[in-house]
Amino acid sequence: MRKIINDPVHGFITIDDELIYDIVSHPSFQRLRRIKQMALAYLVYPGAVHTRLHHALGAYHLMGMAIDELRNKGIEISAEEEQAAKIAILLHDIGHGPFSHALENTLADIHHEDISLMIMEHLNEVFDNKLTLALKIFKGDYEKKFLHQLISSQLDVDRLDYLARDSFFTGVSEGIVGYDRIIKMFDVHDNELVVEDKGIHSVEKFLIARRLMYWQVYLHKTVLSSELLLVNILRRAKYLAQNDEDLFATPALQVFLKENYSSKDLRDNFLEAFLLLDDNDIASAIKVWATHSDKILKELSTRLLNRHLYKVKFYNPKDQVDVDQLKSEVQKKFDLNDEEIDYYFLQDTTNNLLYSQQAESIKIKKKDGTLIDISEVDNPLINSSITEQVKKYYICYAQ
Amino acid sequence: MRKIINDPVHGFITIDDELIYDIVSHPSFQRLRRIKQMALAYLVYPGAVHTRLHHALGAYHLMGMAIDELRNKGIEISAEEEQAAKIAILLHDIGHGPFSHALENTLADIHHEDISLMIMEHLNEVFDNKLTLALKIFKGDYEKKFLHQLISSQLDVDRLDYLARDSFFTGVSEGIVGYDRIIKMFDVHDNELVVEDKGIHSVEKFLIARRLMYWQVYLHKTVLSSELLLVNILRRAKYLAQNDEDLFATPALQVFLKENYSSKDLRDNFLEAFLLLDDNDIASAIKVWATHSDKILKELSTRLLNRHLYKVKFYNPKDQVDVDQLKSEVQKKFDLNDEEIDYYFLQDTTNNLLYSQQAESIKIKKKDGTLIDISEVDNPLINSSITEQVKKYYICYAQ
Amino acid sequence: MRKIINDPVHGFITIDDELIYDIVSHPSFQRLRRIKQMALAYLVYPGAVHTRLHHALGAYHLMGMAIDELRNKGIEISAEEEQAAKIAILLHDIGHGPFSHALENTLADIHHEDISLMIMEHLNEVFDNKLTLALKIFKGDYEKKFLHQLISSQLDVDRLDYLARDSFFTGVSEGIVGYDRIIKMFDVHDNELVVEDKGIHSVEKFLIARRLMYWQVYLHKTVLSSELLLVNILRRAKYLAQNDEDLFATPALQVFLKENYSSKDLRDNFLEAFLLLDDNDIASAIKVWATHSDKILKELSTRLLNRHLYKVKFYNPKDQVDVDQLKSEVQKKFDLNDEEIDYYFLQDTTNNLLYSQQAESIKIKKKDGTLIDISEVDNPLINSSITEQVKKYYICYAQ
Amino acid sequence: MRKIINDPVHGFITIDDELIYDIVSHPSFQRLRRIKQMALAYLVYPGAVHTRLHHALGAYHLMGMAIDELRNKGIEISAEEEQAAKIAILLHDIGHGPFSHALENTLADIHHEDISLMIMEHLNEVFDNKLTLALKIFKGDYEKKFLHQLISSQLDVDRLDYLARDSFFTGVSEGIVGYDRIIKMFDVHDNELVVEDKGIHSVEKFLIARRLMYWQVYLHKTVLSSELLLVNILRRAKYLAQNDEDLFATPALQVFLKENYSSKDLRDNFLEAFLLLDDNDIASAIKVWATHSDKILKELSTRLLNRHLYKVKFYNPKDQVDVDQLKSEVQKKFDLNDEEIDYYFLQDTTNNLLYSQQAESIKIKKKDGTLIDISEVDNPLINSSITEQVKKYYICYAQ
């Protein structure tokens, strides 16, 4: 059992374990081929059409590298633990639906991590409980905490892969990360993942690259604008569907237009319905909706389809008066009632945190063996003045 | 007027012409965002999800480089000719539908180049005849033949871009082409595109890289298998639709299931219908068809959806007896009638030509100014022994 | 007149100007082929053997890109100014001797920029005063200040090239800089070079990458150690030479061992002597000195030759007592007198400044046309807490 | 014991074996830092200044990858064999002197491989016979022949590394080789190295890339010209030295100017003298010789120093008459006697073989387990028409 997969980012990815191969071949995993990793970012960066399946395979590859490296440093990791950690990272994002994070609350009010867990539990049944250890690691319940931290922390292989991959496919060279060097600097101390002090600058650079990718790519004005448009298209479609308007949709999407799933009240059929859904359902519907008789659904869908997006402006919350003024101008210009205007003039906030000293912080191991937080090394780049949450207010409106 | 677009392959692509910007913004061009350049190759190479829009922009960029280079060598190219050549290359592939070349004959019996021409003529009307010169160049009717050859010959910017782009996104480093060096070696002789003799090895390498991409990527067994499966899914769906079976499809796809467009008999609505069609229509339909009551449509669609593909074998046409034997085994195994077996056991040929001395051959300009064919230089790599068409026969069947 | 040069960093570098070609061909420029850009850093990073000639050509290439870009934005730059700016950047580092900056004060007490100026003035005579404008720009005396700033400021093409080049040849991916994007963001305001606000993150990233290259590469402990060893080898050799010890040296090096050139008292033959000197003179002498009868010269030379370097430790100046203690241990161990110990136990400081708001600061041009310092944008990464000079004290001693 | 070295070509190279670390640290290996891998090619490709040490480390890295891969396929390789194979590849080129292959016969008439063997035997003594197995593998005397073939055959890690490395540092993208894919395709059959048939195209591409690097880089006219100049400088210097002319040279070089070492008559001091020699001895002497009183030595040295090279022309041996004619013109123009002309007008041949079916040919392992030569697969690119030796005659003369 030995498959190699060409990956332009990491070279070759090897699968040499029967169970892992079966999981990768399972329809619930293959479905990730039909979900773009960066949602609508391709409207700005035409290369950003890579899929969640590709990212999952890439993170799995880095997990293998990290495990090899730690073993070379004398950390014991059994074959069973290796398999489990690799499965856990492969499946860490399997609960993403189409165009998450944008649609996360609109299609169904459930966090994607909860869905990932549901799917992993489902697969554990399918595969005769062979995923039990993977689940334990994923949930953070396993004693070797570093295995969980490799999957989910401020310096996990998930982030290392998506930054490398997203900068590769967008062509934004500023996001390039020396992931191979960082992995070579990984070590374990008291079952916790730490970084050798020779790796300080690489980690700083990683945090800066991530911040840069946020402001330049993930939270790019045009990306924000298109995602907000998408959210409101779905919001309008659900409104119409639930008021018995006739609306084209694939069977999979029909369910989500009619139902309001939420984590509090999750009917039995949710998972089955969810696993049928992907980008194609949304994209094919929007193309049809662009000719719908409902003026709002038609207008918004047409705009997204042809990339005729709303204008985005960041503003200072003190200037709410100006915002209100602009809003009534838009309302007047397009002759909209008080309900309709909320589809043509959108308001939202976005924020990003460079680094948090709280949850799953990054620990540097000094030569003398003591640990220190990355923000507390000598002359830290990541210091108190830049570790506060940056919050931006923006409006987005038809022109 | 100045837009820059990040391209991971070429760096930055600049658009600084109003008309070109308007063409790029037109829905018929934006539609190329929803058509994957390499069709189903992503089932083997997960990174190969880049779009036809991205390739068109890339080829446009290389056209700009080529024009700059030729001007530096004293070749006169007016601003109007530059704009026209750039428009022609931008639109050279606009007639591709979803999953061409696989579906080219199945959805409608018209060559994509004819459709490109139809769309360009349509756009020429939309843009007040400003595309007249571009059309002339595209059709090869313009006196400066080299402008046409840059768009369509055995060494055009179309091929330079798609080889560079496809090897980048698949990660198949063997396909990498030194396009910048080749472009620097371009020259013009009697209005024909030629290559300086310092560029011989780069051109040889380009032809070899192209051959390699064919056998390793474009004609990869699994890619052939999945495309043949797709063709037969559509064939079955059209059969059912035309026999009044109820079949899910987007409105755009419905038209093509019902109608049998062909270049000989092209009704008025063809272009309008065609411009609505993209990958999403096919992909969303196949997902629904995977649960259809027709056994064949269901089986084939489910297989493609979950990447449970047919086995492919190349064979020697002398061994047709063995092929027939295998076919009846498959028929028996799956309990199929004589019509059904043709969906479970598929036969086809594929071929590739390394280089042709005929149409639009590659001319090398020697230091003394004389021209010579690339296959006739000293110690040619591209010689008679390898410039024959290579034809492979293969079967593809359910297991 | 048209030459293209392969550059693994930038692709192809074109020289299409007769005068520039003649300057590049001049022995004083060709001499830069024999001076490594990164001095002894190759003892840590084996790939870092690229030359000052290569960097000069690279910076020249970026200057061409910058000029093209500014012209596209409507900034007027004449053909004469273009040629002059390109010559100025080609020659900006021509005053570097072997293993600058390490040997800058040891071989001769003159700043390399003063020597660059002397050589440019010399070449101006050789080339019939055709470098007059280049000199004016180089010295900052020309009215279009931005041309000077492209050569020498905190965001000049010199830095853009050397960061890109040094990270390429060392393989330190953390130093990669999106120089093409930064150049695309260049603009001119009141004859000063500014950066469009869309380029903020790229500039921040550039400053961070530079800081990282300093700590990880240029000021790497082993690099510091080897450079200090080299300085002391030369110091010892000069001491011996000036005390009439017989010492192997090339004629070019003999001059510098005997003479103590300084900017205050510069005899006529200095420039002639200087232009004969390169890395080979130093390297070939050290190899011979490794068998010299002087114990100190022999020991230090042998160590550098065979990469048997001194140990380096950073220390806190408060702990001078411990340093003195260690020093006497070393003196005892190697049985050294009070003069000799200063060759076996070396003390120095090193420092780096991330960004200075003073001299040649980086100005961002906002959409409304106003200028703002890079350290004063919203949520600046480059803020007051990290723009102070970082100074490190270190010792370096035989073991 | 664990060192990592940054390599821009392969990423990180790890040394985790005490003996290997000691060998790498030995002066005879460190000496390779001072010998450029590509000799004078940097006069055409300014980036081509990487060293033989760097190549040796790179080939060592690929050997590690190959061993890992073969073990994954079930081939048994003991820890001792791994160490020995790695040592053998590290030292395979240690017998190269400065500017081999150009100076191989001029400085001393001994093949570099014989010198490599001498040095390895010397090191075996130094390291208490721990290199015995490495020597056996290097000489091809070990039963597991594939270990020798990895070091020396038509598809060894030596070639894989130098093609990758030389194309990286020259920037000649046409030489890029998918070495990682080729290594993944390695297998062993009856103790012989073979390649899986999925790797056919990669191997073809490798052979083509190598051919291209020969004609475009290694045998580039200007490189040939400068190397021939160098050979004649040394030839002249030896002539003068042996006629008791006073001639600057480092002590190491003095020996080789005076002595005519040859493999038939090798005095005791040869190895000691050889190990002191590197590029710096040659380069520093030539700089001094550029002012020597001997007209020929001065002229040739000055030309090489300032890159004022001879013109090169390929010619057809039938046209010897024209060659003779040109020669007498040169003789007349520079007023040279019959002996002197042979320094101003040089004649030589160069040749390259794409692939040989003889010695150490490349075997493809088909799916059914049978072996076949790479030139005999279906539709071979490497066929009889291009596997003949290509020989070129050229002249090289002062202008």
C-alpha cells in the first residue's frame, strides 16, 4: 500500500497506510474536493481555487514531517499514535460546508468544528472504532498534549499548511512561511509542544506573515464585499423559500433553504443532508437566481455572478452619522423600502489578532531548558503593543 | 486605468487599457472563472483546479512580453496592433464549454474554435466594432502573420502559458518551460515569427516538456478514465432526457440535454444557451443523478462523484480478441445487456504528436539570416524518428 | 547593442546601452566578480558565495523596473536620467574591498562609500565626463531626489536586491521579499519617493525580513566569530609586516600590509593599489600564513582555513566580571602573555536598527494624497517599541 | 549529534552521524569550499560560483533520500551500509583540484578519480579504517551493486544533484530536473539499481536536461574559450618556471609549476602538495602574472582577468584550409613567431554523449517485473538516432 500524490506546495505526499487510504477514499472526504479552501477569494486572486481536500492532504504531510522530527529528538511516538494524529489532522476541517466561514451561520447555525466532530464519530462507526484514538487527540483528551497542539494551537500544522498553500496559490509572496525550518525547531517539554530558541525569528516571521495574509488576502475589501453579498443572497433565498416562493435549488440545497438547523435543535437528517452539500450547489443556484422574479435575489445574484460587487469602505464607529446619511442616499437612489435597503447597504465588522498569550500560546525553549513565551523574548517583535485585537468597521453598498 | 492582478505563475499581470478592462469584465469572459482549465485532471493532481480565465490572463501577459521584446528588436507594432493582439489572445479560448475537450462533441457537435469566433463577433458588436482588427489577427487574415502565430502556432504564447501554468498547478516539475528565455529569442522575418538560433535548446526542451505533460498528465490513465466516464454520463443523460425521462438539471443544462446542436444546423438560441453553461451545471447535475432511478446513470455518476473510477488498460490492436473476451466477462459479471455493456466497458484511442513539420512549424533563424526548421538543425533532438504521431488504444471498464 | 545575462534571482538582466556595457566591462567593475557579497557567511551558509558584481547587476535590473513603473504613473524621467540612475546604482558598491565590512577599518581606514565616489570620479574621466549626472544623483545633488532615494534610502533597490539575493543564495526563506510588489507601489510626490498605501503590508514585511536576515544571517554567531578572526589575522599580519617580518603576500596585499591608509592622509597610489585587491589576495595569503613561524598568525590562520572557529557568547555588560574571569582562564589555558591574549579572546558589539524615522524614512501616500510615515499608519507593526537600536555584546574565544 | 545546514536547492541537509561530521570537518573536505564546482562558467553565468563542497553535501542528501525510499520498498540496507554509502558519495569528488576538468592534465597528469581514491585511502588511515566499506562501495567491489550505482552510473545522485544545483545557480531553468520524482521511482532488482516504469518520462527528461546543460552551459562557447585560455596560461607559466623564470606563485602552486606529476611516476609528496591547492592559488597568481614581463603570460593573464576573451568558432574539419588561413592572419596581425601563435590561436574539440547503452545503462522495471533499457521502451525519446557521440571542433583566437 503506497500512493504518492503530486503537490506543488510540498512536492510529493505519500500515503502508505491502509486505513488512511480508506478514509481519504471515503465520499465524505472526497466531498472536500468540491469545496474551495478560500471561498470567494478567487474573485480577487484568480489562482485561489485550491480545495479543502488539498489543504487536508498538505497538513497531513506536515504532520508526518513533525512526527519524524520529534522522533529524531528522542520523543516517543508509537505507530498507533502516528496513525491517529495523521487521521485527526486529515479530518480536522471535514466539517466545513461550502463557502465557510461566510455561510457558517446562514446555512445552519452550527460551528464547523462541531460538525467535524460529528463526521469523525460517524466515520469511527464506519471503520469499526479504529478512529477512537484520533478522536481523543482531536478533542484534546489524550495525555500527549503535543499531538493535539500540532493539530490545533497558534503554531499548528494546520496554519503552517494553509499559509504556505494560500500564499502559493494567490501568488502573495509576503505570506510565504519557512514551515520546514519551524518544524525542524519543534520539540516537546512535559508533553507540550515547544520551539527551540534558534527558531524564534522563524516563528515571529510566521506570525507576521499570517497577519499580512489576513489584511491583504483573507480580509481584502473585495473579498469581504463578495462574501457579504453571498451571505445576503442566501439570506434572501431562505426568506423566499420559507415564504413558499418557487426557487431553483439542488435537492441538497433545498433542505437547507427550508430548514433552520441549529446546534441546539439538530434533527436526525442533518448530517446526511450536510454531506451532500458543496460549492456547486450554491454556484449553480445563484446562476439561476440571477434571472429570478424577486428583484433583490436577482440583483444580488447577478452582481456576484458577474463580479459586479458592492463598494466597501472602512469607517470609524464615531462617524455613524455619516454612515446613516450614506445609507439613506443609497435607499433613495435605488428606490428601496426599509426592509430592502438592508440588502443593498450592508454593515459589518472584521477583526484579527496577531497573537494571544492566552489559549495555546507559543513557548520557546531556551538553551538552559527553561520556557518563555514568544512575546517575552529579548527585543520581541510580538510585543504588547501589537497583540491587541484589531477590529475594523466597514460598510458595503450598491453603486 | 491601471489594474494589477497577482498571478503565482508570472508575478503581476497589468491591465492598463480601458477596452481590455471592459472585455475582461464582460460576463462572457467572467464565465471562464467557472470552467477549470484542466477539466477532470484534478482527480489525479489535486492542485489542477485553475481556471480558463486564469490561463487567458496569463497568455495575455506573455503576449505583452513578446510584443515588448519584438519592438526592442526593431519590429514595428503599432499601439492599435498591440491592443488587438492582446484582445485576440485573451479571447482565443473563450469558446470552451465545461470540461472541454472531453465534452466537446457530446454537449454540442461544434468545435470550440468556431464558438470562440462566434463570441468574438458577438463582442465586436457589443463594443462598437472595436474588435475588428483582433478578429482579423485571430483568423490569420492580417498581413503581419507573426501576430497570429503568437496566438496560434506550434510555439505560441497560448502553449507557453498553459505548459507553465499546468506544470505549476499540478506540481509536475518536468513540464516547466523557460518561457521567458524563449520569448527573448523571438524575432520576425518576412512577417513570420522565428526563433534566434541561441534559442534552439530552449525550443527543443519546450517540445519535450509538452510531450511529457501529455503522457504524464493530460493523457494520464486515470484522467482518460474519468473523462470517458463523464462523456458517458452525459451521453446517458441525453438519451434519457430525449426519451422524456425526468432528470434534474439547471435550466442551462436542460437545453443541451434536449437539443442536439451541431455546427451544420445551429439554431439562433445556441450562443445564448452556451454562455450560461459552466462546470457547476455539470457537477451539480451529476451529484443529483447519483441517486437517479436509471441504473446506468446512477452507477456512472456515483463513481465519478466518489472517484471510484474504471480501470484503464492500453492494448495492442492486434489483441482485439483478448479485449472482446474481457468485455464479455465484464458483461457477465455485472449482468448487462448488449446496450448496457457499452457504458461499463469503454474503448477509445488517444494520440499525441511531438512536432509537425507541416502547419505552423518552428523556424530557427541562423546567425547568417537563413531560416531552418527546428527538426533540421545539427544533431536534432526533434528528428524524424520521433515526429510521428503516437497513437494508443485503451479500454476502460468497471471492476 | 543588446546583452542578456541569466540571473537565477530576477530571470534575465538586459544591457542595451553602449556606455553601460563599457562600464560593466571595465576592469574596476569586473573586479567585483572576485569579491563575495557576503564575505565569510559561506562558512555557515554554503550557498552564500555570490559576488558583488552579481548584486550590482541585480540592483541595476530593479532600477530599470522602478523607472518603468514610475513612468507608467506619469512621472517624467528622461533617457539621460535613466542612464545616469542605472550607472549610479551599478557603481554604488564599487568601493567595497575584500571582506568588507569586516576589513573596512583594518586594511585601510576609509569608508567604502568614499572609495565608491573616488572610483566613479576616476571612471568619469575614463569615459569623457559621461558619468557626471550619475555622480550628481549618487551624491544626492540632483533635483529629482527620488532617483537618489532609489539608490540610497531605507527602501532602495540596493536593499531590495540584496535581501532577495542573499535569501536566495543562503536558502533562508524568511528573508524573501516581495520586491516586485513593492516596486509596483512606488510613486513620486514632490520629487520624493513614496509608497502607495496598498503597499503598507509589503513594506512592513520587507523591514521585518531585513531584521530577520540580520539576526539569522548577517550577525549569525559563527559569522561574527569568523569575521573577528579574519580581522585579527590581518591585524597580526600588519603588525608583523610593519615590524619587518618576512610574510607571504601578493604584491597587491603587500602594499596594504605595509601602508596605513586613512581618509585623512591618502597618498596618490591608494586607488591604484586598492583596485588590485580582492578576496583571492586575502585567501591565498591566509593559507600560506597557516604555516608561518609566528605562533599567533599561524594559529588564527589555520583555524579560519579549516573552519575551526572560536566560540561566541552574547553577554550582558553588567556581567563584565564574569567575562574577565573567563578571559584569564583562556589566557592560562593557552599560556598567553597580556598582548597575545587579545588575539585569543575577542570582545565586540553588534547592533541593528529595524527602522529609523530619521534620515531617508519611508513615506506612505494615502488615497487622499497626504503622506504619513510607515511607523504611523493604523496599527503599525513598525512602532516605537521596536524601532530602537538593538545592541548586543559578545565575546569570542579559543577553546 | 545533529547539525542542519541550509541549502537553497534541497532545503535542509541534516548530519546526524559522528563519523560523517568528522569527515566533513576534515581539512581535506573543507578545502572543497575553495574550489568552484563550475570552474570558469561564472564568467558567463554570474551565479555559478557554488563550490564542490556544496555539491558534495547535496549529493549526500540525495543519497539519504534514495536509501529511505529503497528501504520503504523493502530493500534491506543496514545502518553500516547507509553510513558507508553516504561517506562514499561525500568523498566521490574529493580528488578534484582547482578548475578541473580544465586543468586536470595541465597541473598534473592524473585522473581526479584516482586522486579521490588516494584521499579516501588516506582518510581511512586517519579514521582507523572506518572507511573500509565506503571504499569498497566506491570502487564497485561490494555485492550490493546498487549502492555503487547510486554513486556512479548514468543515473546517480551525483548527476541528479549537480544538474539541479547547476541549473539553480546559473538560472538556466531548462536544466531543472525532477530529482525527487526520480528518486521515488528507484527500485532494486538482483542487486542492481532500476527505475519503475512510471518514471520513464522523468528519466527521459533528465537525460534531455543534461544534454541541454552541456550545450547551453558546460560547453558554452565563452566557457570553452575561458577554459582554454586558462589551460594555456598554466602551460606558459610551467614553461617559464621550468626555464627558471622568476614567477609569482603561492608555495602550493610553485610545486606544481616545477614538477610534472603523472600517475605513472607519482612521488611521495604529491598528495600533500595537492591538498594545499585550490582556486585561490590560481586566481591570485594570474592577477600577478598580468603584469609579468613575458609578453604571452601577461597577455593571456590580463585577458582572463578582465574577461577580455578570445573569440570561439565551431568549424567543420573539412574546412581545415580556412582554419589555417585564419591562423596565419592572426599570426600576422599580432606579429607572432611559430611558437607564440599557439598561445593566440587555439584548436580543440568537445563532445557530449546523451546516453550510452553500454556501461551502467539505465534499466526500466516494467509492471510484470521484466527489465528493459531506457532506449528501448515504446516510442523512445532516447533512441539510436540521438545516442551517438556528438563531437564539435572549435577554434579560439585573439582579436
